Amino acid sequence: MSYNFKEVEKKWQDKWDKEGTFQAKQDFKNPKKWYGLIEFPYPSGQGLHVGHPRSYTALDIIARKKRMDGYNVLYPIGFDAFGLPAENYAIKNHVHPKITTENNINHFREQLKSLGFSFDWSREVNTTDPDYYKWTQWIFIQLYKKGLAYKATMPINFCTGCKVGLANEEVVNGVCERCGSPVVQKEKSQWMLKITEYAQRLIDDLDDIDFLEKIKAQQKNWIGRSEGAEVNFKIDSTDDSLIIYTTRPDTIFGATYMVIAPEHKMIEKQADKITNLAEIKAYQEKAALKSDFERAELNKEKTGVEIQGLKAVNPLTGEKIPIWVSDYVLITYGTGAIMAVPAHDDRDFAFAKKFGLPMKQVIEPKNASVKIDLEKEAFTDVEDGVAVNSDFIDGLPVKEAIAKVIEYLEANKIGTKKVNYKLRDWVFSRQRYWGEPIPMVYCETCGWVPIPEEELPLKLPDIEDYEPSENGESPLAKQLDWIQTKCPHCGKKAMRETDTMPQWAGSSWYFLRYMDPHNEKELASKEALEYWSPIDWYNGGMEHTTLHLLYSRFWHKFLYDIGVVPTKEPYQKRTSHGMILGTNGEKMSKSKGNVINPDDIVEEFGADTFRVYEMFMGPFDQVAAWSMESIRGCGKFLDRVWNLKDMLVDDENYLPEHEKMMHKAIKKVSNDIEEMKFNTAIATFMTMVNEFYKDKKLSKGEYKTFLQLLNPFAPHMTEELFEEIGESKTIAQTPWPTYDEAKTIDDQIEIPIQINGKLKTTITIPKDLAEEEIRKKVHENEVVCKNVENKTIVKEIYVNGKIYNIVVK
RNA sequence: GCUGAUGUGGCGAAAUUGGUAUACGCACAGCACUCAAAAUGCUGCGGGAAACCAUGUGGGUUCGAGUCCCACCAUCAGCACCA
């Protein structure tokens, strides 16, 4: 009888749905809880991508195993449904995003169910549901109340395609992360969130959580902490001074000029003293036309203009040094001004070379054998440097010199120790319709006032015209009757904020809502938060490391600070899956025509085969190209499993000839699941099946264990087969198989014998044989005799149970 | 340039963490079943006649290295004038 996966899969999916098999237990009695989380999808019109199930299947396997291990498991799902595609679709086709979103969610839900994930569907959340975004808005108001949300007019990244402001994190290579249009700088009043206030904690607390090393490294890199000093350089014959930031205060004696960013306000302040103001202004204008990206692109050639009429005074040498304007100094980092030490900084070196500026060596290599050539390149080595020509720090290694200079600067009040971060505050406004309205009102008298919390949610009004206005205002700006309101503070006429929140808002806390999704009084109850926090395991894409993952950690820390959540960090463990590429090894895209539709795969091979294949493709954390031949192989494997029932021997125990294999397999599969080594777990299953086929028999006990182990991978087929042998329970209700360590050890072991480290032969011995006996056996061996003949044995090494090596001369 | 990975058969990949390199799968070939094909089952499958040689390249440590150390090369991802 052949396997009808369509019928079987439908049968079990319906049963799970009807019985709510995988719903998390509502009571909090079981102290063993496990909360597994996958990134909830954006319900795009294209439907599910084959990449989604890679992550979902992995955690589904772990979740199913954890349930069998006796845990109360929460494995929820929802939809991150605000965002531009639905809005752009609405602009084109005049269909309300609400409708598109609902249709897409229905499609996604069906697709996800067809894959047999053990999600708790009773907790499904949807970020566009007013009952949900009520709490997103509530969190925003709390941020505002604590001074962490503020309005600022500042140059922002503006996407010329989407016509919205973007956060730094959303700009990739100078173009919009979403639509690929060029990004320009634009002055705009925006809501900002002070993520920078949490920069240090976002670094420090990484030490206490189990994130993949590359994720931690990427987050640290993005936050970009650097330690240094701010130093005050007086401007000669004025009361003004230039504050610079440096990580190398030890090189201050080698500062031969200063550089300020074109936007630096000192230029305006000292305009009357500058003798070449026209030239400076021209340079400023030229720089303003370039985006940050273009500036960085023009990496090779540095440009700049000297400010005539002004000199800075080196506070340690008293030397008067020139001041230059150049766009290699960024106004957005540090103080927008630097001291240039061309002998010990690559960029300063390039600039000094180009403009013929003087260089002064103040650091030399400790290691005399290191040759440096300051004509060719700067000497920047921190580990190997010693100060010279530097007065009171002469002879000190760089690190000590830095400490000494800072001490001096602070004692003389000309500078302070300072930590800087690359991380910037989060631009939180979007001039778009399909997002959470920002619950703020502007009153002429009172300024910005949050709307009263009891009025939440502030619902998004229904509109007809989704087109953003040409001046870049949100479509909501045209909804006059919605905008006009009363000031909650003084009662006078006031206007609503028309910007909406970015897509990252709803996803910054959704995992909390899953804990108590229908709560009308709080975002989640204290009990639920206490019980389920933190998330035990969160798997998602690397592309979210500096966006979603950082943002949600920030919000969570804030919620911790105001006493809403019980843990500092939301996620105890974070892992990441590799991308699935098309059959040609390229990223799947419509234009390349290499998109694999999960529906087609389920239709042709069934969900179980699909799941097994995605887990068998290769190491979970690495990219893998789709292969139609390989998925067929996985289908063949499941067919062989299906046909095992013809070889069943009626015996509840393991057969003697299979006992070792069974115990080893339980151990291997259990460990592999915990370590996400799904591919080798499946290889173990295949080896077992090959063994059963070879012997043409397996006991009922072996069969049951095998089905239990395979169940998290191929849940439908295994449940069906389990039911067929007359089991009253489903596999999901049975405990995970256990193994006996003693029974995983072979009685007879094969020992490889090497001569001079090269394998010559092997002998088989009982596992506990004494070393003397083994030695005797080795020397009786024919191959060994031949190889040691006429040679002197220098040494013999026996590593217990592993190897025997004879060294001869 | 910086950070983090990766490099093993024709292909996807394993290797108990320093101890028999190539498990498992795909592709391929042969055999069985069949009138035939498909499906299925079984067998073989790094190179070499062999000694031996093979884990990106070149060194090193070790009785022994895919695994550790040093120096390179290539590919991928992220960041990038961050002072």
C-alpha cells in the first residue's frame, strides 16, 4: 500500500486544529516551561517563501521534542502586517490595506497550517489590529513620558522612492533597504527614540545571554563603542575654542593641524575673522550636495580647504596650527572636529600628503626590528608603540601614555575622558498611512501632549487617498476632520500628529503579547510575564541583527526599567538560519525566475518530505541551494519508512542485534536536535532504516521508538503509523525515548594500528581488554610483523579504546 | 581596511572536538523484478597496477593534524573616512 500523504496530512492537521493539541497550558503550575519563538512573517502578497519554513521547522522540531520532554511549551505565531507593500498596492488598485492584509493573512495561515507546524493558533497576533496596536501606542507614550521620545528637526535619510524618512539601519549602500531608490539627506521634523541612552547596556548585557558569537559581534560593531578623550583647542586671539574627540590622546604632541566638518558651526561663529570665507562657503555647498554615502564612496581622494585667518593652539605644546575644513570629518560623529596627527593616522596621513602639511613623529615601535617609513605610511600600531618627542610621556607605551595624557588634561581642565558610540537615535516617524498612528497632539499653548491612555487605541481613520503628498507629508495630513482635535491638557484646539510609526514598532514587543494575547487591561498580565519570560530560544535571520533585534532589546530594557517586564533581556538564546537560494545558487527572486513556491512542493511531495528536506539540506546556519533531486531523495526515505511495517516482528523489546544501534540513535538524535544539527539527525534515521532493511526485520519496540524520534521532523506520517499499530495515545502524548549510556558502548571495538602515524591495519578486541593483552595481539598481527621487521621500535603509544601507534626507525 | 564565517569526492555534505577522512543523501554504473519502462530492492562508486597520494596554498607543533599555531589565497555576510 503506498503512502497517500495528502489524505494523511490533512487528517492530522484537522485533528490538531480541532483539538487544540499544541496550545500552551493556561495554568502556570508546571515549572518546566519553554518559550520558542520564530520571527512572525510579514504577510506579503507573494505568499510564504521557502525560507520561512526553514526557521519554523527547526523550532517546531525543538518545540515538539520539548513537549515530549514534559515542558509546557509556548510556540506562537502572528503577523507583522503594517508596512509599505500593502499601502503601495492600495495606491495602485484602491483597495484598502486592511482588506489586502486580511486576504494575505488568510493565505499565509492556510500555507502555514499545510506544513503542520505545532503553533498555538489560539494566540495569533496581528500588529494592525487596534487591540494590539493600542499597546504599541501605549509603550510610545511611556517612552515619551520618560523623555526617550522627542521631536527633532534634523537631516534625515529620505527615500526618494518611498517618500519617507528612514533610520540609518534601513539605508543599505546609499539606497533604501526596501525599494532600492536613492536616499538623500533632508531636513524634517521627526519623532526620535533615544536608543543611544541604552547603548552601553545593549553592549554589556550581551555577556549574560546566549547569542551566536557572530550576532553579538555584529551588534557590538553596530553600536561602535570607542574610548578616548575630548580635548579643548583654543582658537588663537579669540575666546572661542574647538573641542575635538580622539581615541589617541597620546599622539597630541604630533598634532600638526586641525580639521572640522563642513557643517561645523564654528565657521559661522568666526565668519568675520575668516579671510577666505567665500572659498569656505563654496566648499560647504559642494559637500552638502553629497549624501553620506557619496562622501564615503569618494574614499580615495580627500578634499578640503584651509581656513585662513584662524589658528588653533595645541594645548600641550602651545604651537599654533592651521585649521582645515574637510568632509572626511563627519559632523554626526564625535564633535565634528579632530586634531590631525598625520604620522599616526591613515586618513590624516593621506590628507597631509595631498596638501603638503607637516608631519611629526611622536610614536615609535617598541620592537626595534620593526622598520617604519613615514614617507610611505602612517605608523598606527597601538600594541607596539612607544611615545617619543612627547615631553612627559616619552618612553611610555601607547596605553600608558593615553592614561597619562588624560590625567593631565583633566587636571588642567583642558579635556576629559569620553566614550563615543556610532549608534544614533532611532528615527521613529514615517510619512505614511499604513502604520500605527503616533498618539500625540500638538497644542499651540502646551506643545506636544500625549493623548490620554484611556482613549487608546487611537485608530487609523479610513481614507480614500493613500498617496503621500509631494512635500513628503503623510496621507493622514489630508484628513482634516481626523487631525483637528482638542488639547488633552488645556482643551483648546489642537492638531494630531500625522506621521505613523515605522514597521519595526509592532515587532519590538510582539513576543510579550503572545504570553497573554487577549488581555484588555494590560499588554500582558504580570503572572504570564513572570511565567513565560524570558524567551528561551529565538531563531531568525541575520538581516535583523542590527534592526529588529537591537530595537526590541532596547524596548524591552525600557519596559524593564519602568517595571513592566521581569527580565533585562527578552531573549535568552538567539540562533540564526542560513538563507535558501534558488537551484542556480542565486538568491530567489521573481526577476531571476528561480522562485520555489512552497505550495507546489507540498502538493508534489507532501509537508513531511518538505520539512525533512529543508532540515537535511545542509548545516542549519549556512546558506543552501534548493535541489529538486535531493528533495526526491528525502521523499524516497519517507517511503522506506512507510514500508517498514511489513517487516515488523511482534516484540516490545529491542532485538539483541539492534539494541546498541537503538540506544546510540536516541542519544545522537536527542543531542543533534538541541544543537540544531538536524542534517546529521536525519542521516541517523536513514542509517537505521538501511539497517532494518538489511536485516529485513525490526521489533515493534524499535518501530515505536523510531517513530517517536522521527515525529518532530515528519509529524503526520509518524502519527499515522503509530495509530496504525493500535496505539491509543498519539506520539505527541508520549514521553521522549530515553537511552542507557552503558548500552551505547560496543562490546567489541575495532582498534586501528598505525606505524609511524600511518594506518596499516585494524584489530578487533573486547572493549575491556588489558593493555598488555592488546600489546600481545598487536605484535602477533601479520601486517605489524611485516612492517617492524628489521627495524627498531622506538616507542609504542596506545590511546585507550582509540588507536595503537608504533614508532619505528 | 575592520568584524564574523567558510573552503573536504562529479554534487549537498559527515568526522565523537587531536586518533581508521569521505558517514548520510544526490547523481552515475551494474544486477534483480518486468514483455518493456517507471517504481522498488540489492551491489559498486576519491585517485593510483601497487607502494602510496589526497581535506584551498606554504610552513610549523605532535607518535599522530580536516581539526591546533604562523603566513598567505579565494568565496560569502555585515560594517566602513567612526578620529
